Amino acid sequence: VEGSDDSNFKLSPDKGTAEVKIGGMNGLVYRWDGLYQGETTVAAGTKWIYAFSVTFDSESDQIVSDYRKVINSFAYSR
């Protein structure tokens, strides 16, 4: 995540991450800021890296709460 331009991690103002569980997998969440503010949650499976992102103007935008619902309902099955 930190070395890939695809992740937008380089746009993170504090270069910080937080550990999370997503669908039973260990993952990371981080914030970034470019044209819009964004948040990305990533988790590594056995073959793939899963990345979920949301962009927004304000933390109170409806899309942010919808994004969190999707993240909290994600289920990983092999």
C-alpha cells in the first residue's frame, strides 16, 4: 500500500494507518487528501489485495455512512 501510486497512500497528510478487521481478515485503514478527501480500507487475502475507497467533500456526506455500511458487512469466503 505504501509503495504503490494506485493506493493514494502518498496523499495521506499524516502517513498514518490504523489496524482493522474486514470480513475476518486483518487490514489497514488510512485517510488521504487530493482533489477530494478520501478513506481507503485494505486487506490481503491469499491471492489478492482488496481495497475499498470512498471520496467525499465532507465527513457528513451520505456516501461516507454508506461506505462504512459496506465495509462492516463485507464477508470473505474462500
